[in-house]
Amino acid sequence: MEDKNIKNKLQEDELMRGLIRSGKTQAPENLKYRIMQQIQTEQALKSRQEFPTQRRRENIWGEFKTIFGIMYAVLAVIVAGTFFLKGKEFFLSTQFWNIVIVVASVFSIFWMITCLDSHLREKKEKKLLPKKDKAGE
């Protein structure tokens, strides 16, 4: 009797496995490719969105150091040239200080324009990013 129950149970199990196999829907061949493509696209968009503020801070700080480093180098050349050509008395004249103020103003305005350009570029990228997301959907 137990043998019949065991055989009967095995037959039922085989019948269930067969029904499950036949009723299973098969995924299309390119499904794995499409899923991987979707994951890569989302990761690419996510990586663009995460770091722009930190990158912008680093970029502004790098621009600041570069522009004002060049400014101090230009001022050092002016001071050295003035010292060797005119002497130390020229350092106290208003003509020398006008030159220093003009050089500092020009470099400061250049840095301000660079920051403004960076800000406008970032704003434009943020504005275009949602359009790319909508186009991808």
C-alpha cells in the first residue's frame, strides 16, 4: 500500500512538473540585452546627476588658484621690473599703485566672468537633463 502511495505521489509530482513546464512563458531572446542596456543607461544618467556640485566647487577653486596665481606672477614681474628700472621710490608713487589696481581689477573681472560662465553652463546642463530623461522613456 505504501508503495502505491509513493508511486502515486511521484506520478502526481511528475504531472505537476510537466504542467508547470508547459505553462511557463519563455522570455524573448533579446530580453537580457534590453535589461542590461536599461541598467547601463540609468547608471550613466545617475552618475551625471550625483557629482556636478562637487565638481563645480573643485572647478571654481581650481580656476581661482590659476587666475590669481597668474595675477600674482604678473604683479611680481611688474614689481621686479619697476624696482630694477625706476628704483624703490617708484613703489610709493600713485602711478605704480594705479598699475597694481588695474592689473588686480582685470584679473578679478576675468575670474568673475569665468564663474558666471561656469554657472550658466551648469544651469543649461540641468535644464537639458530632464529633456533627455523624457526622450529616453
